[in-house]
Amino acid sequence: MIECRACPRLVTWREEVARVKVRRFREWTYWARPVPGFGDPRGRMLIIGLAPAAHGGNRTGRMFTGDRSGDFLYAALDRAGLANQPTSVRRHDGLKLSDVFITAPCRCAPPANKPLPSELERCSAWLDREVALLPRVRVVLALGAIGWGAALSHLQRRGLTLPRPRPQFGHGAVTRITGGPALLGCYHVSQQNTNTGKLTPEMIDAVLARAKELMDETA
Ligand code: SF4
């Protein structure tokens, strides 16, 4: 995956960001490649976000690592007993996840954090191949509507029958799919949501508690 250059617009952007950098990270050599999933490959919870941040995952090479979204997410995972520390600053910083794996439908940092539908479509092959290596997933926690849609499309490609009408994303929404994992929605952990109070620590704590219940229900 990390050698993929299939989306010219994203390749250009991820490399341009790495060349220009921002002042506070000027000493860094940016990762500037697709970012693979991270976590416990035997985890029962799969978190699907959106895409690496330009100066977060695109810099550090690890999902939600080195940015404010990650600060919020990993602190919550730590409180839930799913991480061994609340911070995530760089690869090899000692962070370990337990019973959870984190991935994204788009592996390269997109301009304005907005991948195009064609880019999501192209990158879905990586999602399918990665999830195929995670045999114990019982609940998929989708961060935002794009993650939710990507999870549904992935399950459909696996041959599972989705409920009709197609389930809509909502914070706290749950969809059960026969023969597959439960799907649970949560607002994305972006600063746009966490700085405005749309998503609070208490709200994500409640969602993670629900996810753990669903993991046990469907075990
Ligand atoms: S977004 Fe996905 S498909 Fe496109 S270049 Fe990156 S890894 Fe490849």
C-alpha cells in the first residue's frame, strides 16, 4: 500500500505538503505516502475515519498521529481501556491498542480534507484487503458520514445484504447486518466538531461504551 501512486491529485498534494511543511514541523522528514491501518489485528472493533491529515498522519505515517483529532481520539481510547496511553505523537512512541484497529477509506492526505468520490472508490481496494486481514471484527465504528458510507460499501462488496433503505449516518446510530459486524456511527473527531462542542469527550466515551457492548453482544 505504501508504494501506491494511483491518485495523481493526492500524490501531488501529499508530497507538496511534505516539501513545504509548516514551521513547527520544519525539522521533520514527512512520511508523505499512503498511511496503513494501525492497531490490534485481532481487535473486535474497527474504527473507520476519513483520511490522514496533511501535517498529522501524512507527517508521522500513522493513523491519527500527531494532530488534534488524534489527541482527542486516543485520549478517549485510553479512557475506555483500549489504548495503553492517551497520546499519539509519532511512530514507535510506545502506543499500543487493545481490541481495536484503526483504518481509513482514503490513505493519502487530500486537499481540504476532502477526497473525491473517484479517489475513495480507487482506495477501497486497500480497505478491502486490509479488513480481510482482521478476522475478529464484530463492530465497525464509523467516524463521520464518509466513513459510514465506506463501511457500508465495503460490507456490500463482501456480499452481505444491507438493510433497505440504505441506513443513514447519525451520531449513535446502529445498524446490524446479517452475517457481518454491527455498524455504529460517531461524529468525526475533527477539530471542527471537537472545538465547537458538537462532539465532546463525554459523547465519544458513550459511543465507545456502546461499541464495547455491541462487541460482546455479537461475540
Ligand atoms: S488514496 Fe489510496 S488509491 Fe489513491 S494513491 Fe493513496 S493509497 Fe493509492
